[in-house]
Amino acid sequence: MVGGAVRDALLGLPVQDRDWVVVGATPDALVAKGFVPVGKDFPVFLHPVTREEYALARTERKTARGYKGFAVHAAPDVTLQEDLARRDLTINAIAQDASGVLTDPYGGQRDLKLRVLRHVTEAFAEDPVRILRVARFAARLTDFSVAPETLALMQDMVAAGEVDALVPERVWQELSRGLMQVQPSRMFDVLRACGALKSLLPEVDRLWGVPQRPEYHPEIDTGVHVMMVLDMAARLNAPLAVRYACLGHDLGKGTTPADVLPRHMGHEERSARLLKKVGERLRVPVDCRELADVVAREHGNIHRSADLGAAALVRLLERCDAFRKPHRLSDILLACECDARGRLGSQSQTYPQRERLLAALAAAQSVATAEVAAAAQLVGATGPQIGQAVQAARTRSVAAWLAKQPAERPAAPLP
């Protein structure tokens, strides 16, 4: 057994998937035992009963730039130590046999105790995906640090242009996994430290050093704020689409003209435009793109929704597409809550805008729209006029609900 299963067991963490390396065998020998071949680029097989992955011991030789530029050699004479040498980090280069005996030729157990992410050999530099993996591990193993020599190697890889050879799908795969870790901000800390963030996500990288109004953002720095928002999303166990929306909600602040700082008028629309480019470049899934777009455009209005009247509330709900996709409004509001609480001194505050807007939606949804449309048609209304009649009915329903609410209004954080 190799890799993450051994590492997590030694750390006392739950073991999700077990991977195995087979030494001294051939593909034909495994097939003869009922194993099912599934590997495209190298010999990987599924166990006929457990369906766990078994890979033949192999070595790799760099043949071109990028993470696919490898020639793989798998043969019975490849040793376990040679196979472990091609792995990324020492903590992932530990093997365990059926009797529990560990093989650890590169000091993985030592680095587990030291809480260090350290590369196994200089071959680490041959695969740029490993930069993203180290950053992701930093977000998962929050008390681990990156070894100075490993960070220096990552910086050299970035300088050599290796990161530029990464394909969008692989970048998104690793970023999305990192966003779902315990402290996603650490992933971006590592990517910034090695210089990779400027190449992969320049829209995010430029946020550091951009000031915000201290009366609303005591943390001041926009990059720091976005990282606090991301970590709040992790704390609230938000799904991926919400975490991606948190990452992108303030991208437009990185393009605010210097002469108007620290005000960021119009940053919402600029954020949405930048998010569109990021989504296309990294081929981000549609659900993540759509949620991020709404949050970028509307988070300021949602923060101020306590000051909105019935008509404005209905229009806001329409812009959030809440009537067609009411389930998505909860995710939009969760991202806004993360934004509001991702500020110094606000982490423990409540976010009453969430319940208020959900209640306003319920009031608007109580309108029997089919009946309203039918009544409008009886008096000759068509097309947009029918839509206006439905909107007016929803507004009256929300106004009636507002009239029953307490007079006090919650404080509204500004974007």
C-alpha cells in the first residue's frame, strides 16, 4: 500500500482510498489473476473484488515540458525504492506491506513528525502539477510548512515557465480540490510564495496590496480580505460553487484606478467581467460560473437589502434568478454571508440579511402567478405586460410581509 492511505493512517486521519504498487510482475500476470486494466498512460489495474487500484512499479523519464511530457518504464525489475523515488513529497513516498512493515527510504515519517512538505528528489521539478499539489496539501494539512528547499525548487520551476505548460482542466482540478480543504487560503499563500499565482490566476494575485476603506474593512488589504472570506466559507462548510464565488467576488478591486482608492465604485461589474475570462480560461463548470457571476454583481445590494423596499427586493430576487432557481438563492446568500464575516472583528457576527431575503422570497412565491397571468390576459395584457402584472403582485405580497416586520434594521456591511 502506498501514498495517501499510508500517510493518512500514520497521521491518524480517515483513510479514503487505498492504492497499491506491485513489484516484480507483468501486465499479463495481473490479467491472469483477474485484474482489470484501466491505465491509459501506464499499467494500472482494478482488483477483481475490492476494485482498488494496483499499479505496476515504474520509473519515469522527462521527455517534454508540462505534466504529460514523460516516458514511463514499468517492468518486473523496477524496485519499490525506484517507484517511491518518482513520487512528489516524502510523506507520500512511504509504502506498507500486508504485515504492516513500512518502507520509507526518503524520510517521510521524519517529515510527518516535523510537519514538513518536502520533495523526494530533484525529479519533482519535472512535473508542474506538483506545485499545485503542494499548495493543496498546505490547505489540507494546516500545521505543515513547505520546506525552504522545496519552495526554492518551485520558484525555479515557475521561472523556467513550467507552470505555463499546464492544461486548464488540470489547473481547475487541483484548484477546486484545494478550495474544498480545511484552510483554502494556505493554497494561495503557497502559490503566491513561489510565484505561480501570478501565472495561473493573475486576477487574484493582483488583489494583495490593494487598500479598502478601513471603516468597512479593518483588514484593509483586499487580498487578505478575500482569503478571510474563503476560510469563512470553509468554516461554514460551503460547497464548491460558493467557495469559488467567494474567491472571485472582489476581483474588480484589483483594477480600480489608483487615483480613486480606497473607494471601489463599480467593482462589481468589473469583477463579473474578469470572472467570465477566468471561467473560460480554466473551463470552470457552469454552476460555479453562474453562482460567482451573481455574487459578484449583487453582493453589495444583498448586504444593503435591509434598506430596500418591496419593489427593489423583488427586482433583486429577479436578478438573482430566485424565482426560477430558488434553491440557488441559499448558496448566493451563503457566499454573501462569508463576505460579510470575512473581515477583522466580524467573524462571529450573524447575517440577518440571509433570513430576511429568504422570507421575502417566500412572500413573493405565495402569489399564484398562473391566476395573475390569466386575469391579466382577460383584460388584454400580452407578453411583457403579463410579466409586469406578476411582478406587481409579488411586490404587493412582499410589501404586506414587510409591514409586519419589526422596525429595526440590521447593520449592512459595504463591499
